[in-house]
Amino acid sequence: MTNYEVMFIIDPTLEEAKKEATIETVQGIIAKDGEVVKTDVMGMKKLAYPIAKHEEGYYVVIDFTASPALPYELNRKLKINDNVMRHIIINKDEK
């Protein structure tokens, strides 16, 4: 199992329930093939540059362990999720 970290920015205009549902969805995708180690909900932060006319975003960071195939599937599903504005998946073991 490899250690990974995914950081994603959720649309700030969503209701709190939809933000929580999006986080649970991502955790569910990870749990199917790996294990969620830690979830850090950072909350609303100012973006470095506007994304889709938004100046702020709802930041979430999840540390997880999984097989090397899971990040590809997670990346694919985050790309098609309309609630996620941006995301990045990092292999923490790779130096």
C-alpha cells in the first residue's frame, strides 16, 4: 500500500449538506480500495486566482493509503464531479 494525499476545493456556493456529501463521496471512493487515514476540512479559504468567478473555495485534504490503481480512478471521478472545482493527488512516498 502506498501513502497518498488528495486536496480538493469544493464550490463555496453549495449548502453545508452538499459539501459534507461530497466529502463522504470521496471518502467512499477511497474506502472501496484503500483506507482513509486522516481527513482535514480546512474550510473556506481565499483562492490564489478566481475559478469560475469564485474568489473563495472550501478546502479539504484527505490522507489515505491505497494500491497504485486507486488514484487514477479517484482522479477520473473528481474530474466529472460538478461540486469539485480543483483537485490534486500526491504520492507521499515518492521522493
